[in-house]
Amino acid sequence: MSTGLDLKVSVVLLTYNWPQALERMLEGLARQTQLPYEVIVADDGSTEETAALVKRMAATFPVPLRHMWQEDRGFRAARARNRGIAASRGDYVILLDGDMLIHPHFIADHLMLAERGFFLQGGRIKATPEASQRLLAGEAPVFAPWSEANFDEFDGTKRLYAFRAPPLARWKSRSRNGGRVMSCNMSFWRDDLLRVNGFDERMEGYGAEDRELAARLENTGLKRRALKWAALAVHLWHNSRSPPDVDDMSLPNNRLFHETRTQGITWCERGISQHADLLGESDHAA
């Protein structure tokens, strides 16, 4: 297993019109025990306030901090992330959302378990609305079973996993279950993402674009490993855009996801390759 110490890590950070949360996230990335190679803010159409924030923080940020903006035409997370991945120059890509606060060892934990043939799935501790307001105001997040969070929500970290324990994390990563797919906390070898052409940009609107990508990666033979007791992140509360039934097969994104799973699809036509202007020379050569 790679120690990750020799890897260049690109963090691709999705955001949309919440600069206060993004600032807290970027502060946490700047204080990591193992800094990334670069941070790319993949912006799905925020107003000028976000651009100004990134420009201000980039002046003193400890690693290159770039802003990749696209026009606001509704929820287009797949395209925003693809542009960030295309523009990245690291060996390894960590996906995050801009409404999270991360543990100081977050990057180090992803790299501790980075290994060829796998991609990693982390979770999120879902802060209560009251705790979220205090966190936004500057309170430090608590990564512990007693933190003020909604541990019973179906897509949140369970109380049992809400602390850092590297030996347990290494043991858990060997289990068959890769955890619930959530692109707010995932990591991949960049060339694996290019091999399947990244996210399918036909998938607009909330939901399933991350599960569909994971399915294509798994169709190539990759395995998904769960990050438990490691790579901890607190998710700030906001109104959910999730549909009442995330598996509703009348939703176009779910139909595309179903096709990928049942037909063994590994490549999407409308993916990273559409952003050739952002890719590096070595990407084109490959």
C-alpha cells in the first residue's frame, strides 16, 4: 500500500453561492497536517462574492488555489467537477463539497489508504442547524461521538465512526462494503477518472451522478473502499435538494445510472474529454 507521501494531491472542491462556508472549508485545508499539491474550487455558477473570496485567500494560501467558474444554468455538479478534474495536475484527486469542515488529518487519511486498484469513499458528520451556525461563526468542529450532530440520518456518519482511529480505519477498509457513495468525500487516482471520462454531464439536477461514476469505475474492475474512523468531515446544515425518493426510476439521472449498472458501461461520451482546453499535454498523449 502506498504511504501517499510522494503523491501530488489535487483537491477539487465543489461550491455554489455559500462563500461563508467555503471560507471555513478553505481555512481547514490550509491547516492540514499534509498539504495538498493544489486546491481547485469547482464553482457551479456562484456570484462575484465567491470569486472575490477565492482571489483574496489565494494570495496567502499555502498551495496554489484556483477558481474554475461556470455559468449558473441550474445544478450542474457533474460538469463543474469535470472541469476541476481536467484542470488538475496531481496524481490523486480528492473530491469535497464546500459546505464541509474537515479534520486536520483529512488529506493524510485519504493518502494513508490510497492504493492502486481502489477508490475511497468517506462520509460526513451532519451537524445540527444550531451547531452549524456556531461552526460558521468560527467555532471549531468536534470530531467525537458526542458532537452535536444528526447521527441517525440515512446519509450521515454513524456515531460509532465519529472519531479518528487509524488502526481501525485500516482494518475497516479491507471489508467488502464500500459505504454509501457520496461525492462530497471521495478520492481517486486521476488516471482512473480519465479512463472512464469522469462524470456523465448528461446528469443535471440533483442526484445519482456520483453513484453512476462509481458504477463505471467498478465496471472497469476497480474496488471501492470505505473510509471509517478516518478522513472525518462535518457537513454544515442546509435545506436539502434531495427528492423524496432518491431511487425514483422516473428521474432521468436514475435511469442513466440503471443503464450503467445493468449494461456494464465504463465510458461516458459527455465527460472530461469535452474540456480538452483544460487537460495537460500528457493527458492528450495518453
